[in-house]
Amino acid sequence: GSTVVASNDDWGTSTLATAVEVAAAATAVGGFPLNAGSKDAALLITLPEGAYTAQVSAKAGGAGVILLEIYEVP
């Protein structure tokens, strides 16, 4: 399907999870910490089993390097 499940820009302002929850999840899985106030995008979301596609795009037609990491949080 083509239904958007979630999206985010600027992880510290996430409405799906607080910045504290995102930071705690990153620590729990051994992910690298995101700097407070950074413009990185990050989501913390619980999904039902199934196949998903992650789509990443630059903001306002920008360009750059993207590092996409997906973790299962205990």
C-alpha cells in the first residue's frame, strides 16, 4: 500500500515519542546518541508484524547523505 504510517523531522520535537524516550531507546539498542537540538529525524514507533518500506527524502529539495538505521527495541 501507499499509506504513510509515520513521519518526522527534527527528532527533538517528535509527537510520537518524547525526546527522552527516543534517547532512551537509542541507548537500549546501542545506537549512537543524537545531540540535543539536532535537526536529525528519528521515530520511535510500535508497528504490527508485516512488511514495511522506509522512504527518506531531503527537506525542501535539498541534497545530502542519509544514514537509515532500524532497530528492534526491547
